[in-house]
Amino acid sequence: MEKVTIGPMPYMTVMPTVLVGANVKGKANYMTAAWSTVACMAPPMVCVAINKQRYTMAGIEENKTFSLNIPSASHVIETDYCGIVSGSQKDKTGIFRSFYGKLKTAPLAEECPVNIECRLFKTVDCGSHLLVVGEIAEIHADKSCLTDGKPDITKIHPIVYSQAAYFGMGKELEKAFSAGKKYQAR
């Protein structure tokens, strides 16, 4: 393979698409984000990078709670809408039905197969974005999306973001932590 340099940029091949939920001025608000991942195993934490100017940040700072909601491919239009329209300009409370869990102040989108309810652990100023780290208080999952009591990606049909486009998931290639056992040195 011939390699060429393409310059520094925030690039990862694919990223999960999530809806960040926060109560802002007493109303549930959801914004779309793709820069999210696991931050820690014990205690369980996730993180998401949010532009400092996003309306949702006011709710996270006010309540010290937020949610990461995993939408399915069937909600790609609503999900994208939540990313291109600001809650400061348009009331987005009717797009998804909200419910509340343990924390009482982190709205969870009922239509999303998986909802991750978080307490704000830390916010790190990274420049244009804040890295918002949350300790997971609870995970809510639709029973129909579970296999052996765990979220099943083939039933969730999550949205994947890459290079300004949304994609669905493909088929399983191999089992992690076992496929490498087939490796034979050349």
C-alpha cells in the first residue's frame, strides 16, 4: 500500500451516532453527536465531545446529568434533525418521547433501543469542544434488543457516522478476543 499524508484532522473511520439528552431550562433537549466512546470500565464511564456553543451544554452544566441515547437506523432523519437544529431556536421536545430514570434530570428518548443515564464526572476543555465525561448511573434497554440480557447490535441497528454520512451496520466478521488465535506467523 502506498501511503500519502492528508494532514491532521479529527478522523476515526467510523463513530457511533448518539443523541445527547439534557434538560435545558426545564425542557428535554436532544442533540446529535458522533464523537462519543467508553471512557472507563470501573467505575463505568462514557464520554462525548460537544462544541462549547451547543445549547445542550447549558443543561448538562445546570443539572450535572445527561444521557447518551442510541438511536436505531429507523430514526436517522429525526436523529440528524436534532443535530442541525438548535434547541435555542426550536423546541425539540416533540421529536422523541422522554422518560426519566434514577437521576430524574437526564431525559431519555423512549424510541431509542438503548439509553445511558449519566452523572457528570468531569468536563475537559479541549479547544473547540468540551470532552464531557459521565459516570453511568443506569442503562435502559428495550427488551426486544437484548440477547442473553445484553444489548445486541444486530437487533439495535445503530447508526454509524463517517465522513459526513450515516451508515448501518454490516454482518459480524469474527469474534473479538478469539479470532486472533487463528493467526499464523508468516
